[in-house]
Amino acid sequence: MDAQRYTAALAELRTVRDEIKKTRAALAKLEAERDRQITQLAGYEKAKAERIAPAAGLSLAHVVSLAPTLAPDRLTTAETTPSHPEPDAPATAADGTKTPPHPAAQTGAVAPAMAAAPAQPVAASPPAAPAEDSASAKPAAPNAPRVLSSIPDGAAGNNWFTHTPNLLSTPPNFTQQARSTVFLDTDTGVLVHRSQTYRLDLADTSVAAILTAVFQTLPEGTERIYITAGDPWHRDADRYPYLRDAVAAWLNAPVPGWRTDTGRGKDRMAGHFVHARNPVGRYQRDNGDSHVEIRSVGEWFDTGGDDPATVRDAFVLLWQALRRHWTDAVIMGSPSQTGRDLWTRTIPTRGQYAEGFPVLSEELRGLLHATAGQGRNELITPPRVSEQLPQLVEYDRTFAYAKHTWKSPVGTPRRITAAAFAAWSQKEQMRALYGCGHWQVRVTVPDGWNHVGLLPAPAPGDRAWHYPAGPGSTFTTWAGGPEIHTALTNPITPWKIEILDGILWEDGKPLDDWAKKLKETWTNLSAQAHFQGDAQQARAAHLASRAVRSILLYGIGAFAQRPRMVTGTTPRSMERDVPPDAEIIGFDDELITWQKPTGFARDPNAHPEWAAAIWSSARAALLTQRHRDDDTYAGALHTPPGSVVAFRTDALYLTQPHTWPYHHQPGDYLLRGHLTGPLAAPTTEEELLTLRNAGRAALATGQEA
């Protein structure tokens, strides 16, 4: 480019800039006019948000935030908004149920039970203020903190403490059937089916082109297509504001001769699952004689550019390794489906739970969905950390959740009120908090506290959590026993915890046999990856070991059994037919696309209490974890104040290295990355991930020091 072209290009760039400003101004004007009309419509005495929302192309919550008088009854109490999980996936969706009123019960203060700290007497707190009448309550502002669900007072709440009638987890009485599977790289067109490799001539990467090419190459058909590379669902991403919109358009594009699958068989799954990076498309021929699903292999592991043959070998090794423990093992479409299926084949046929594990009442399941978060994800920014970091060190807990499956809640849960808890001795209180429980608590951060927060608190946003750490801060939340116990016995100073309400189960081992078999499978595959002389087979074994990790991780998430979502479309000319409780997620000139929660299915394997207990234990272990064999501790609380930069599910990011023991066992802290500074402290997740990737690369090449 010469000077003349450079000057001309600058002029064109200014023109584009001006057009953008004009377009933005026009858009702002239209949005203001839309909001004005919504407010005007709200003045009509019979106006309903359910009618206005599809006309405006907005969600009910958005319309209500503009015109609070339109709030329907179900929005006048604090509630959370469901996300979009696949029914079997460990997504982090909240429950869609109404929030019961806050209990007006007395609260008892827990005595911190540390050897070095004197016992404090159990004190009674004054009664909590009664909840505001739901009919007069206003919907929360978009950025207001969420109010977590509570258990109703008296008999209404006590009735929650039961099981769903005639719903139990029992061993399967059928043999799972394998599905014919192929592996396709849509970038290169390479297709692997069993021991054969083909090269497809893809006209494009639409669903229609993929199905046409695959079924022309394999006339006998296939039932599952794993995409190993290419991400075809992102092919039109630049045309949409969000990746999820591009994925939905790719999944729902017309496919001549095919329609959306309606599900069949024992593992009945129907419809597409829209996910920004790992979607699932399910299709059936119009004549009904073929069913096929298109999935991303990214559900199982990150391929890192591996060819389809290596990915195929990884699945073969995975199946062979699982068969050593389950003679009828079948690899299903997703890790969560596979994990749950394998678990059902470990349910005991003798002993206390020979008839099966009963499923909690829907009310308690809803409460756990709303109040039990998953992994801790927190970025700590200046001034809580230095603006310039001397270095960034990443520690990742190996196969972390496998460390916390040895004990899980079983039996009929008991309600532990504040008064009942306060009447116990300190020993009984600590035994309960160390057991399998889920507690509603009022928390006060100690004066002089200068380290990270210990307990999750509800933050603005759907399913958002934060970890208050300011001295003297007080908040009300729900937390599992392991986290409460950690807050009371942490190595710095005990926190003040007041029990408001609680759910307590017996200790059991419903997951122990399943997890032990998966841990042995993981250990064997990891050893193959380390000692295998053939590079491709070593890589395949490594991928297979990562798949085992996903089976356990997502299998645990599958127990949470989030409320289901359905997605539908309605012609623009029939917008009155959009369900009143649906959220508008997209529209064009012809169709309105919406989604709505359908509540809990009668899933016999729904056990959110197990998932919640494991997640709580894993979050607590990020703070402090004892290594008995080494007589030492690891975790964030064993680092200097101000040295923790971030938490990401199983990982810690610190400003200095530590000599924590690593024995290749589940839960051990593995050094994954080390980047020397000085470095600007990350202030966004994107900046953190950029530094993380650089630190991993530096450690791999030995350039970290």
C-alpha cells in the first residue's frame, strides 16, 4: 500500500465510522420509541406483559422492568431465570420455581470450633422480619442482588422433607445398545468409520450438506456423527450478534428429506440442544427409517487439532477400558449420559437400598437448584491484588471431583431449624456441619480479615455468585456442610456463622463404587498415555483419560437434573399464540423463537443433593486441603494475603509458586502454568485466559523461570 491508497483508505474508514454513529443513533431512537410505547400500553387497565413482550421482541422480565405495573403474579416474588441446559447435561441453570417467603424464625449462632480458639456460646438472634406480601412486592431491578429461596415455616415447609412417591433409582432391566458412529473433520472432509477412512466432498458445512455426504458415503447409514474439527455451526457467526444465535440458525436450517427427531428408545432424547460451542442436532428422515445426531467431540475432550482417526482410537480405548469394570458398558452420545448409565449399573441389589435410591420431593430439588452453585469462578482485581504481578502461577486440582465422591447424602432428610440447632451441644453442631447437610446461614466476615472470601453469596444476574471478603460484611446465603465447616475452622480466624435453617441427611456411599471404577479406568489410561511407545496411541490414550474425567464430572452434573426447557417457534402473524410464560429469544420477518421452562421430569436418577455435596466439597478444597501422607496443607488459605489472583472451578492462580505435594492422585494440585513478570493484573476473564495460555506454553517449553 502506497501513501495515496493509505489516504484513500483512511477516508473510507471515516465514512464507515460516520455510518456506524448514524446507525447507533437511529437504533437508540427506535429503542427509545419502543420503550415509550411499552410504557404507554401499560396505562391500559387490561394490558398484559405476556401480550406486549412478543410484540416488542423482548422478554417478560425486560417489559416488566420498563413497566412494573405489568408484573404478573409469578414475577412479584424473587425468582431466578432458567438457562438452556440439555436435559442430561450439567448446565448451571437455576430453578424456575417461585421463591417461598423467608421464614420468620429465630436464628442461632454457631460456635467456632477451633482448637486454638475458645468456644463461643450459642446465641439466639432476634426474629427475622416477616417477608413482604408477594402481592405488593415489586420485581427486582435488573442489577439487584438475588434473594435465595427459603423453606416455608411450619407444616408447609416440613412437608417438603419427603421423597417423590414411586420414583427411585434402580438398576436397568435392559441392555444398552451401541450406536453406529463416525468421526468427521469438516475442515478437511476426512471421515472415519470403524477402520475405514474416507474423504467427503462437502458442498458446504450446512447440516444438509453433511447429512447428504455422509449417507452417500455410507448408504447403510449411521446414527451418530461426531465433529472433530471445523465447528460448522459457527460458519455464519459474523451474521449474528451472539454465537448461540448462529448455532440455532445452523441447527434449524431446512434439511430436505429430514426433520427434527422426536426421540425414541430407552434413552429417549428429542429435539436440538442449542449450545454456543458444543451443540447437538437430532434429525430423523421424513419416512422415519433413519435417526441421526450430530455432536461435537468437544463434549468429551479438547482435541487440539487431532485427526479423526486418533479421536476414533481414543473412543475405542475408552470403551475397552470401561469394559474391564462394566461388561455391558456402552459409550453414549455425551459424557453425562454415559456416566449416569454406568452409575445405574452399580446400584446395589442387596442391602439397605436394594429397592433403589428414592428421589427427593420436587420442592427440595427446586430449593437445591436455586441455592447450590457449582464451581467457584472468581477474578480478584486491583486493589485487592497488586496492579503489577511479579508472576502468575496456575495450579489445577487433578481429577478433582473424584476426590469427593466417598461420602454422599442418603435417606430421608431432616429439617434442622435454628432453634433445634441452637439446642445442640457444640460437639453435636460440628458433627452435623461436618456431615451431609445444606444450610441457610447468616454470615459475618471477621474484623481484620485480609484474605479471600470463604462462602458464596447471591450476586446480581442469573445464577451468579460472589464471595464477600470485606471485614464486617454480613450476608445471608445457603452453603454446604464442607464450606461451613471450613469457614469455622479455617487456619486464619473463624468466621461468625448463624444457622437460620438446614437440611441434614445420613452419610452414605451411593457413588463410591462408580467413582472407584472410573478412577481406576482413568489411572490405567493415564499410564498407557505415559508409557505407550507409539505417539498416536499415546495421544489416543491421553484423550481417553480426559474422556473418563468428563464422564465423572458431567455424570455428577447430570444428577442435578435441572428443570427442562422447550424451544418453539410461532409465526409472526400468530404472536398471540406465544405461550404467556415463554421468553422471546429471537425473531425474524416470519417467525418468533421462544423458550419456556417445563419443570422437572419424573427422572428416577435425579439426585441434586449428591451434586451439591460434591460441589461444596470441591469449593472447600480450593481453600484448604490436608495431605495426610505428607502432613501438610494446600489451597488458597495457605498462601499469603493478596497473592490469589483467580479461582476457576478446579484451578488456583497465584502470584508465587508453592511446594505442594503432587502424587498423581485425584485432588492433588498440579502446576499447570508459570509466567514470570512483571505482569499487568488481569481485569477481565479474557485477559486471565490469555495469561493462562501463555503461562502453560512457557512452562511446557521451560521458559517460565
